Amino acid sequence: MNFKNSTSQTQHEKEIDISTNSGLPPKVAALSPTEWLKANLFSNAFNSVLTVVSTAAILLIIRGLLSFIFNPLRQWSATATNMRLLMTQAYPEHQYARIWVSLGFLLFLTGISLAFWRAGRSVQLSQVGKRLLAIGAFILLATLLAPFSIRATIIWLIVGAFIVGIGLLLNPLHEDKAISSLTLLSGVFLLAILSLWVVPYGHHSYLSTRTPKILAEPGTVAMTTKLPWTIMFVVAVSSYFLGTFIREKIDETRSKAALSVSWLISPLFLLFLVLRDPDFDTGHLFSTDIPIFLFFSIVGSVLLLWLTKPDIGEKGRVISAAILFIGFATFLFQMLMIVRILTLVLAFFALAAPTFSGQKPARIRYTKVWIASLVILCWLITAINTPSTAKVPGDFFIGGFAITLMIFFFTMVLAFPLGVLLALARTSKFPIFRMISTTFIEFIRGVPLITILIFFSVMVPLFLPDGMDLTEIAAVTIAFIIFEAAYLAENVRGGLQSVTRGQHEAAEAVGMTNSQKTFFIVLPQALRVAIPPMVGQIIATFKETGLLAIIGIFDFLYIARSVIPGQTQYMGSTRENLLFVSLVYLVICFSMSKASQRVEKRVGLGER
Amino acid sequence: MSENETKSSIREDRDLANAQDIIVCEGVSKWFGDFQALNNVTATIKEQEVVVVLGPSGSGKSTWIRCINRLEQHQEGRIMVDGVELSNDLRNIEKVRSEVGMVFQMFNLFPHLTVRDNISLAPIWVRKKPRAEAEEQASSLLERVGIPEQADKFPGQLSGGQQQRVAIARALAMEPKIMLFDEPTSALDPEMIKEVLDVMKELALSGMTMMVVTHEMGFAKEVADKIMFMEGGQIVETGTPEHFFTNPTEERTKLFLSQIL
């Protein structure tokens, strides 16, 4: 550039400069580290004192925690050896492949879903470098604080320095250099899994022979841990690539719908068919279960095809009401529970028929939904009623973290529709619905959860009529469902109130019936608004499953708190186990809350 | 151009004197608490007629128009729409509402649905049309209101004028016999008012029965067959635009006109 020679050129260049800059905000110069410290931590005397005091407090806490964790007296082998007990309680060892198959299937679904929903965002490598710098620096600091032996100190210092080194390498990279957050995540998992094969974490195993024997030897972790986890990793990664491969080839909206349904159904399928391994009785199956299914599918389909005719009018409502009445009446007579349940479900489908009525394709679609729900219901009820082949002490075939997850899943899946119904009833025009729902919600919200749990686990089984019995797990799950439904209902009601009067009027003005208005216009908007409080509620529910320990169900917390410290070798290991349990809860709740933030962004909350 | 001519010829071919009454109100009264919003309103509107309702704010114009598809319930008198009396019997309401299109001041589009779904939702679920047919109709209606390229956008991405035109298309998708407009341009920026009024004019030319509450005097002068002036919940004066704007009989009408013109 020789702008000294020609002024006109200078002016010309200036103009270009202005025109290119005009669309962008002016750049703010980055603060130097000293300036940053001054502006953010030592801006005045009071803040300086606060900074010094809180830094000291944080350092003390870290030192205390580290000296607890790395104290040679800690029995971390108690947690490591009993990992299987913590996760699944006494699930039979020779059937353990079922657990891995189930987990593998869920990871498979996860991989495919991540691909279809195009999850993950691009992360600048320089940002990753900054993170690594911070992590490495923290490790260095913590190592110097912790009361390690000299050897351990040196190892940790090397680790910290290594991470800082990588951070320093990545940090100055240009902001164009970016990788997907998924690549980053799978890289981290890959490192963790490789370390299972290399790093001598210690070989812990619990041999459940006639006299249980606990082994804790030095070396890498047991083959029964590292091999399955490696396979799980491969499954997850390869299903992601499978997903990216097939998503181009098939209709995306449809496959997304299919994936969502599989997410709802597969836990049931895995739990009751894979894990529980029911011992189906072929005779009973062909003499009772299949005939019942066929009867309901044929009669129901014919009925629903007729009821969804656009011009059915009042006749349809009368008939639906009659079926509902019959459904309730079946409880007065001795008969199979499955018949009662199916009659009630059919009645609800019949009542909803006018809302979804239409031309032939719409009617056939509605009938298909009915048959699909029937298949799932019949199969589920049959599976639950069939004895399990998994021989396990105690009255349920699985425990530990698995039962925590299971009860959480059932609670969420069933409490959500119940909560929506309660919220709709509470805002309904009919005083009787409003009254029932309000009383229910206020009653449940006025009673501590633990009271409801104890009531259901102890009292409710006594109140049941003859011939009906409820396992403790089922009773407790119902307790959770009604409790969470009451709270969810209030969240949904908040959402319902946020839908403006204009929306109601617009829906009414085009002639929609009340249920069409609710289903197509009001609920979709209300639920979107209710996402943040509902996620909060879901996280709270997950943590509340810890209360299961108090009523003596062998959940995650109970095993950590009472079962493991009861083993002769590991008496007094409660604190270690509790710390581990808190870590697991923390990781899961934190990721749920992060995921919900992404979902909020996706549905455009606060934008549209 | 030729299209417009055929349409205006529809309008000129009308025989309003012999047309059937499609909306009949007899002695309609309504109170909000102690406040009387409508006081003994009696009027008839004939098929294919365009009626503009004028009046100062709070005069009951909106309340009246909202009574006609029963978004508000009148407490005294009778309202007959296309031969059906509006009463507490719920079965009539949905039938009447699907015959009467309504356009609101605040558009009230469904924000969670695309423009196309906004228009085709009611035909599919209320009129029970096959989806493909309803979506095709949505496209042709969007063409008619001049925004065919916006079909896949969400309402929040459109300008006010475009939203109001979508709202008109949504009402038209039900193939109504009557269109009610409740101050359709009051929430719009001035530069967008014309695009909405143009659509309404085109609709009037095509022979639609329309009842319009508005403050757009130009529109009233140009398009209306009949102007009704309301104040204090009553219809004070009814007449043709010429009569109304040049030679009103009532003092209150003169006062109103002197304030706005």
C-alpha cells in the first residue's frame, strides 16, 4: 500500500473501510489480565475483602474435600466392589448380559436420535483450550493443596501440566477452527474407556458363590466391566453414524415420530421382556390373552370407524357414555383385570372420537392408533402378570440405580398426562370437574411426599378388594405419580393461563369444538410455556426418588447407605458410598438441566 | 383487470332490495355488570350486503359484532344468523360459527402453527376435509390475499399487515357466508393498512356479506352499502354512505363527523 503517494487512494480506502465496518458493532478491546482482575475482583475496598475472604474459604473447602477423598483410611474399594449391587442389586450374574443388552439398546436409540435431531453444536477449539487451561490449573492448584504423598503429588502435577500444555496449544488457534461438541464428548468418553484398559484402577469383584467373597486386587478393572463398556461405546458411536447415514434416505418427520415412540415404549419393552424375562405360559396365552386382544381389536375398530364418521351426532356420544358406564360397572363383578382396563380405554377412545372424526384416511388413522395402543397394553399387562425367570431374593427382580431409574421413568410417563388432565379439569367450565381437581391438587400438595409414600406402601395394599393385589413397588410408583401429577398440573395450569383470550376466541370463531380447541390450540402453546417449570419438576422428582430408601425399598441410596456398610469387610463405608451416590445424582441432574436449556432454545421459547 | 370487472359486475348485479335477510337482530341488549353495552339494537343485514359500523370508542360496535357469532352472549332480544337463532343451545353455536368468519383487531393467529396450518386446521378438523384438499385451498387463499410465498413461515415472522391477511384467509378457508371484521386495521402501522383494505375491497367486490367495524372513513365511503352509526349502545342512524357523509339527520352523527373529518 503506497497511500503516501496518492491522497485520493487513501480516501478511497477509508471509504471502503467505513462501508465494510458499518454493519458491525465496534469491537471492544479485550482487557488485559491485570485490568480484568481490577475491574471484576478488586474494584473497591469492600469487593477486595470479599474476594480475599471467599477465595480463602473456597480453598479451605477444596482442601478439606480432597483430604477426605484421598485419605488412605477411605474404603473406596467398598463402592468399587459393590458397583453391581449399587446398579442392579441382586440381578443374577449369569443373566447379566440382559442388562448390557438393554443399556446397549438405549445407547443405540440415543445415537440414532442425536443424528436425527442434529444435536451438538460447533465448539471453537480455542474455547476448548481455555477450558483445558482452567481445568489443568485447577488440578495443579488442588494437587498443591491436597495432602498427597510425594509420588502422588508428582503424578498429579504431571497430569495437570499435561492438560495445561494441551490448553496452551489449542488456545491461540484461530476462531475458524472448530469441532462438534459431539466429537468432543465422544473423545472424552473414548479416553475414559481406554483408561479402563490401561490405568491400574484396581481389580474389584464380588464373587457371589455360596459364601460371598470380595476380591480387591491391584491391576486394571475387571474384564466384566471394561469389555462391556467398550462395546457400549462402539454401539453408541456406530449407531450415530448409522443415523447420519440413514437420515438422508428416509422421510425425516416420520422417523422422528417413530423414534419418539420408541423412546416411550422401549423402557417398558426392555424392562418387562428383556430384563424380567417373563416365563410365558403358551396355553394361557392362546386360550385367554390372544382371544381378548382379538375381540377388543375387532369390536373396537368397527366401533371407532363408525364413531368417527363426521355426521354421527348425538348417537355417538350416548354410545360412548354407555361404554364408559360399562367400564366402571365391570369393577363390581369378578373378571379379569385386563378386560376392565381395556373397556375403560375403549370408552375414552370412543369419547374422543368426534374430536378426531373426518374423512376415510383420518378415520383409519384413528383406528390404527387404537390398535397400536391395544397391542402395547395387552402385551404389557400379560408380561406383568407372567412370573419372571430371573430368580432373585426379595420381591422385585431388580434394585439399586435401576429401580430408581425405573420408578422415575414410570412416574414421568404417567404423571405427565394425569397432570395435564388435572390442569384442564381445574380450568374447566364444569364446576364438578373443577371441584374434584382442585380438591385433589390441594390435598396432595398439602401432604408431605414421604407421608404419601408410607401410606401407599403400608396402608393401600390393605384396602384393596379381594383378588386384587399390588406389589409394594407398584403402590409406591402410584404414590409418586399422583404426587408429581398434582405439581405438574399447577405448572401446566400456569401455561394454560398464559394462552390469551384472543387465541380461545380465534379457535371458537372458526367453529372448533371445545376439545378441538384444547387439543390443537391451547395445549400446544401452554405446554411450551410450561417447559422450564416442568423440567425443574422433573429434576426434583428424580432427586425425590431418594425417599424410597426411607420406606425400605432397595434403591440406589438404600444400598449405599444401609446394605454396603452392612458387609463385614466394609463396615463404616457409608460416607464414601454417599459421596458416590451424590456424584451420580449431580451429574444426571446437571445434564438434564443443560439439556432443557437446549430444548428451550429449540422450541424458540421467548422468541416466538 | 378483467378479473376485477367480473367481480364488480357481481356486485352490480346484486338485487339488494329483494335479497334475503341473513342477520336479523331484534331488540338486542347486553350489560357488563351494571354498564349497558347494547341498548335495544334492532337491525337487519341482507345477503351480499356490506355494512360498516361507525361510532366513537365505547359505543358498543365491537360488542355487537361479537354477539353475532356469540363470542359475547346477549341478554335480551333475538339474533338470527342465516335462519338459526343464537341461544344457549350449544349445538347451534358451532354450526353458526363455521358459517361466520371473523377477523380480529389483534389478528389472533395461532403462533405455534405455520401460516399454512393456521389456514387449513379448521377445514380439516371442523369441515372434515381431506388434508391434501385443505392445504391446496390454503395455498390458493394465500394467493388470493397476495402472500403465497409465506406459507411455511410462522406468524411471528410476518409483518402486521401480512398477519391480518393470513387471518382473513383463515376465516375464508371455512367458506363462510358472512364475514365479520372487528377493527381489522386498528392495530396496524399506517403503511400496512392499505394492503389489508385492498383485500377487503376485493372480498366485497366478490359478493361476500360483510359487517365491518372500522375507523377507516375512506373504506366506508367507497365500499359500504349501508353505514350504521352507534353511540351509547344504540344505533343512532342508518343510511347510505352519501346520506351519512353529506347529509346526516341526527345531531350526534354530525358531531361525530365534525370531530373526525
